[in-house]
Amino acid sequence: MKTLRHTLILALALATLITCSKDEATDTTEDWIRKAVPVEVATANSQTFLSTLSYNGSLLAIQTSRVIPEIPGKIEALYVQIGDFVNQGQWLVQMDTSTLSLQYKQAQAGLSVARANLLDAQKNWDRVQTLHSENAVSQQQFEKMKLGLEAAQAQMNQASAGVDLLKMQLHKATLRAPFAGVITQKGFNRGDLFSPAVMMPVYTLQDVSSIKVELQITSQEIMSMKKGQNATLTVDYLDDPIPGVVTLVGVAADPLSKTFFLECQFDNAEGLLHAGTFGRVDIAIEEIDNVMVVPKNSVIDKSHMFVIEDNLAYKRDVKVLQESLDEIVIGEGLMDNEIYVTSGAFILADSSLIKIED
């Protein structure tokens, strides 16, 4: 009976030992899997790196015109609305010309009178010249006729200038588009009274076929800039950057800010860019061929990164040549076709077990 009890105790102890051994093995396997760090990787390859300088700026229309009448009066007609595309020379605003039209007719009548007076004075002058040559008129009469002709000519010139002035004012009463573009603002309605002293435009017209970005850069950066350099514009409402060029480079610093003016232009034929929004301009200042270009997050402390071999991440010292907003140029330490960590490198140690994620 005692022997049986000892046997049962030994069997129970053995079973417990076996169970514990299995649990320890399971825990060890789970720990091994849990320690594998998930990372994202890429394959190194040589490429051309564009060294750029980046700036933030406001997008502006290539041309902007504030359509303001030159003569006061009532606005008789408005031909376009906000958002309309207009061609160069298209009618935009018609001012009331009823008073000007009457003045123009009056001036034309005055011109006819002046023309008749001049014709009469010319005939009198011709006659008196003949008589003067025959000594049939006095010198006083001769000079009087000459002065009469000159006065008639002056009156004719004055009347003609008055007609031309009113004709010009009638022409200015019709406002036309100075260039092709889009109406972006409207300040008055039909029937409103306009005064040039207000200086508020009836319309604002913008040419957005191209977009420009005006920048202020430092004296150190201006040394790397020249007209014709490639530039790209990135805005938050478009997936891809828009290519452009540097069009103006300032030669004198602003006396207050001590910065230099720089302008870049970007084609907007498709109308994807919107004036008044903000964007980032990247200007290419140098090209470096046959270098390793990696994402910025893949380099730790600008001194090392992790290279993958057999599911292990090995720490590798690297030499950084240059960096941009998102990328770093590696001069030494990384070879073609090596696999390196692009995401998750900050929590790795040398020889860390890794799990590659897609």
C-alpha cells in the first residue's frame, strides 16, 4: 500500500515536471517571436541627387489689373461676372455717356464754326496779300488781316482739341480687358455712381496662365541662384509638384530686411494652381551624380544606419555628404544592392532580430 502511494506521488511529480518544461519551451518561443522588430526596408542603389533650397511663399497671378474708370459717373452696364474668362479687348464696363455725348455734339458744332471762320479768314488774307503787293491797302490793314487769320487758326485748333478730348473720354467710358484672364473680384453693381477718388476697382482681372512666387532670400543663398535654374512648387491640394524656373534674381539687398528678391514662375495652363494659396518652392542649386540617396529617417544621428543580413539588423557607420528636406546623401558606408532599414531604425540595436513588413 505504501509502495503504491509512493508510485503515485512520483508519477504526479513527473507529470508536473513535464508540463512545466512544455510551458517554458512555449514561453521561450513566444519571447523569441516577440523580440523580432517590425521594420520597412529598401535596396540601395546609386543615383543623381539634386541639392535644393526650400522656401515657403504665396502664389500670385502672373498679371493683375484693377479695372478702374478714369471718369466719374453712373455705371450703365457690367458685362462679366466673377469667375468669367475674358479675352484681351473684351468689354467689361460701360459708363453712362449721355452728358458726354451732348458735349461731344456741341464741340463738333463749335469745330464747324471755327472751320468756317478759318476759311473766311484765309480768303480775306489771300485778297489782302494781292492788294498789298499793289500797294492798295495800308500796312495796318495788312497786319490786321494777318492777325485775324492767326486767331481763326488758333480757334480752329482749340475747337479740334475739344472734340478730340471728348472723343477720348467717350472711348474711356467703355472699359476693356487689358489682357486675357479671369475675373476674380467685383466691386460695383449696375447703376452705382463711381468716383475715381474712391480708387476701388469695378473688377479685378488676373492672368493665371502662369503662377509666380516671390521670395526673399539671404545674402548667402543668393550666391547660389541664377536665372533659369529649375524649381518645383508643392501645394497641399495637388499630389505631384509643378515644375518651373527662376525668372528674376535680385542684384541689390532690401535696405530694411537685407534680403534679396527672387521670383519663380510655374506653368498653369491646366488651371491646377490657385492664386492666393501657399506652397513650398524647391530650387535646384547643384546635381551630384552616382551617390546613395536614402530617406532621412533611415539615418540615425547623421552617423549610422542599419543594414539587413539574414533577418538581422547590423549597425553601419556612414558618412553624410548632404541632406535635403526629406533625403540624405551617403558618401561612405553603404554599398549598391545592400538592404537597409527605412522605417523602425530608431528602436534597433546592433544585431537586432527584425521582421520585414511590406
